[in-house]
Amino acid sequence: MQYEYDATGEKCPLPLVKTRLILKKMQADDSCVLRIADSGSKIDIPKLLSKQGYPFIQRQRDKTTIELHIKNR
């Protein structure tokens, strides 16, 4: 299953909390596309993913938004 979460209109800590919930739901071979614009979330979410061992690719979508492609570990 592929999850998609657009958090561009939300402020930290909401994107972090919702991302944690998605990560808990993810099964083997699941992935998630996450879009964030909040400066705190841009720091906190990649840090969380690295700490918990989730492989992800980060790319700049536009001037304010980054997109994270997350795979289940």
C-alpha cells in the first residue's frame, strides 16, 4: 500500500505526530509520500526517519516544500 500525506498546510508538531501514526500502520513493502513545508517539520521528520532506520529520499518540490519518499524498513 502507498500512503500519501500532504502536510503543507500544517505546523509542527502535527505533521510529526501524523507521520508516526502512518509509520506504525505501514506493513512490509508499504511506502509513503509525505509533503511538508513547516521549517520545524523539515528538520524533525527526517531526523526521526534516520533514527528509526526508515530509508527515505528527500527532494525539494518548490521553494517552501520538500517531499519525502519513505519505504518501510
